[in-house]
Amino acid sequence: MSGSDKTRDLAGQRVLVCVGGGIAAYKALELVRRLRDAGAEVQVAMTAGAQQFVTPLSFQALSGQPTRTTLWDGAAEQAMGHIELARWADRVVIAPATADLMARLAHGLADDLVATLCLATTAPILIAPAMNHRMWQHPATRANLATLRERGIQVVGPNDGPLAEGESGPGRLAEPEEIVAALSGATLRAATVPQDLAGLNVVVSAGPTYEDLDPVRYLGNRSSGKMGFAVAASAARRGASVTLIAGPVQLATPTGVARVDVRSAAQMHRAVFAALPADIYIGAAAVADYTPREPAANKIKKSSESLALDLVRTPDILAEVAAQTQALKLVVGFAAETNNVAEYARRKLEAKRLDMIVANRVGIADGGFESDQNAMTAYWKDGERSFASAPKTQLADELIDLIVERLNA
Ligand code: C5P
């Protein structure tokens, strides 16, 4: 399915975009443009804070409708009352959802137009949080997030990466295309997502592993876990019972997925085998190949000019899963390569006795480890399929399509 096919289900949908007061408010302009491109009818409501970052006029130009900014605007209320606007919406999107806005929603406040609209609507709400990473990780925000999730509010992002204040971490607004994809995915899901993995147990590994050298240092890698999390989310949407074995990443647990957090390759190995038997294993984790023979009990001190680490091989989880006697229906591996992608991938397919391997090139500008986008190719014994560069959430759906095809082949 191409990107435009994927968003076709937004055509004719009435989407109310609520903009919160954060620097990411400027990205909501692009969101409105993309929603209109997808054929949605869009109205925009802004908090007072949002108006400090972007003008209502910019949204008006892009939405083609007057932007709503306050409960106390007589003329706007006469044209369409706020309760009417809340009822008008088929979908509500809050982008960026600030910590303050999330707190107000969680507590059911109606102290401004946006909060009132969210309380008054019966339409499904999707929030795209964006804030400083410390605010995102604060127990108060975590608790508000859990409350909102429990109420069925869909959450997209935040993504990990550089933040406005020169810091880095989870807190970046999801990209407009991800928000649109999530919105259209949810609409599509409500209507037509095939439950073609119903009754199947799927185990997915994701993220890096950290191998401790001493109490303060570890060997790790740059895997973000985004691809594995997207695959787990996609499999769950298609009806599978999904267990996600997650290395150390700061990503939200996808809806309906059972998550087990681990740190090292050895812990991941134990957790994966504890989650079996399963029908499908998808090894998307970037498992460390080597781990210190003995992590030092105390912090290693500087003494000489060089330091040699004594490392030993970790268990190859994927190869062991593929080799075990319990018959899985499909074992899928991932391969991140910097060169000779096809050749190395096919070699791994054979050496590890996999049913399929999904390879991508890392070290290129657009895509790979830390990106939200990727391009990849899946190889199996007598075939291959290339996936053009797309958001990882979309690639995950397309990969699950292929997995279903291979299961039935
Ligand atoms: O051999 P390489 O590490 O490139 O293979 C990558 C694939 O193998 C990934 O699917 C990864 O999850 C899996 N793997 C594993 N255990 C290891 C190393 C890699 O499961 N120790």
C-alpha cells in the first residue's frame, strides 16, 4: 500500500486539531496541511500558549476555516458553538500535547476552549505529546499518560532525539506523517483491519542490549527499538497475542502488547525462551555479540595507556530459537549492514536457518538505526521484497502483510 492509499480513509473525515503551547506547535501547521491533503475537513482550536508560538491566522490559511482560540468569542460561538464543534468532530488530534494539557485532560478540567472541547466530544482522541524529556519522564506525567491511555486515548510518540533546549531524549513531537498515519491507521482499523493473526502467539525482540563492564559503564549500540515496537504494535492490531521483549529504550508500550523489559543479551535470551512457545518469532533486537567475561565489581580505574577488554560471545538468540524443536511457524530475523547488504543477509538467512530476514543498510543519512524512516528488503529462500523508504510504523504494517503471506504460502 502506498502512503496515499493508506490515508485514503481520512477522506471526508472531520478532524479537530487542538494545538497546545509548545515550540512544536509549528509542526501542527504541517499536520493540518497533510490532513487536508488526505481529504479530511479540518478545524483548529488553539490554547493561549499555542498562540505565543504560531498565529491563528497561519492555521486559518491552511485549514480554510476560522481558527478557534477562546471560549469567550461571541462571534465564533454564534457561528458554531463549542459544544457543536465538539460534536462536529469525527476525530480529535492534540498536537503538541503539552504536559500541562495532558494533566488538564487527565483531570477532566474545562478551563479553556481546548480542554472543554476534549471533555465535550465523544469522538476518539489522539494525542501527540511533546515536551522536555524530564517533564515527559516525571511521575506526574507518567500517571496522567496512564490515565489517558486507560480511557482509550491513542498516543503517538513522543520520539527520541534532540530537543529545543539543546538537550536530547524522549520528548519530540511525532512527525506529522506519523500522526496522520496513526490517525488513518486507527480509522482503518476500526473499519477494516484484517484479524489475520488472530489466535497466534507472536514474540518480538526489540532495541539494543547493554553489556555491563562495571557498575557505571556498559557496551551498547545505537538501536532505537522503534522498528521492533512498530512490528509488535502492528501484529497486535492484526489480532495476535504479542509479547515484546524490550532492551533498554524509552518507548511507549504499544496498545495490547505484553512487554518484558531486559538489559543484557543474557537477560533477553532468558526472557525470549520464557515467552515461548509461540507461532512466530521476530528478532528485531540489536543483540550485543560480545559481553565482558566478568563485569568488574567496582569501577575500573585508569592506570595504563591502553585497556584490553576480555569479551566472550553472547548466545545467538535468533539462531537458537530457529534451531529449537518446538515448531514455530515462522522465524524472522533482522540484519543491519553497512555494505553488501543482500549477500550478508542471505548468508545469515541460511546460517541461522531462518524463514525470512529483513535487511537494511545502516550508516546512510536517511534511515537506519535512530531514524523514524527506513528502507529495507526482506529475503526468504526463494524470493525477496523491497520496501521503499517510509515511516517505520508503515513498514511494520507492510512487513506483517508479508509475514501473513509467507505463513499462508
Ligand atoms: O548476526 P547478526 O547479529 O547480524 O544478526 C542479526 C539478527 O540476529 C537479528 O535478528 C538479531 O536480533 C539476532 N541476534 C540474536 N542474538 C545475538 C545476535 C543477533 O538474536 N546474539
